[in-house]
Amino acid sequence: ETYDLYHKVAQKGAEKEAAWNELFQKYEQQYPKEASELKRRIEGRLPEGWEKALPTYTTADAAVGSRKLSETTITKLAEVLPEFIGGSADLTGSNLTRWKGAEDFQHPSTGLGSYAGRYFRFGVREHGMTAICNGLAAYGGIIPFCATFLNFVSYAAGAVRLSALSHLRVIQVATHDSIGLGE
């Protein structure tokens, strides 16, 4: 009885997959550049040469605060990875996670952003923020990041653990804690 039910579901799934593959082939013929980009993202591949955008430092360089280094890295990643999206749990100014030119993901009627925005202001909800990023990563085609102070990561521990156990591609940014204050 159970086998028969799931066998029917599997057949329907195979039919839907075949229909989607046929639709994607048509899309690929009509929009080859966009289809190639979509395929790259779905397959989880990074664009050719992305790592060249990352900043480099040596021991001879002047000291820079860790959150400033994080901001620079996030900015560089946002420039070369259109699928890189994320934000902070109400600590944007302190975490330095919003890159120059970033647009907030907001309903257009607010006048504060648009649905094309790639920056999220999650609010005071570390667990929810991390869970949302987990969902985005599980869906695929997106590389989400979320940020908070190191001492607030404990509020998101369950979601961070699930992210790790599920091998999700979520970037957890834990900035300064205690006496160093990001320096």
C-alpha cells in the first residue's frame, strides 16, 4: 500500500522533471548566456577567477581591525558573485557587513529597497537569520551570509549546527567580541 502510493509520487516527479528539463532546453536555446549563468549557480560552481577579487595582505601591512577586513572581503565577494546575498541581525553598522552600493531586499513600496536587493536587515533574531540563510542555501543557486557579534552566535547555535550538519553553503560572519572590539 505504501509502496504503491510512493511509486505513483515518484512517477509524477519524473514527469515533472522531464517537463522542466524540456522547458530549460528551450530557455537555453533562446537565452544561452542567462541559462549558462543559471546552470553555474544551480551546480554550485563559482565564476572563473572569482578568487582574484579577494584582498591580500602581508605581515608588513599596517594593522587593520578584523571587522574592517571582513567588510572588505564581503565587498569584494559581492562584486564578483551575484548569488552572494545576506545581512546582519540589527548590527549592520557595527558588523560592517553592508557593502557600498548594496540595495536592501525590501518591498518596493517602502522606498527602502527592492526585491532585487541583496542585503537583508534581519533584525534582532540571530536564530531566525541563520535559519533563513539555511533555507536559501538548501534551495540552491544562492550563497547566503549572516552576521552578528561573536557573543550572540550562541542565540543561533541550533541553526548554525544544522547548517554544518547539512553541509549547507552558508557563510557565518562572527565579528568582534569583548575587549578587542573588532580591532
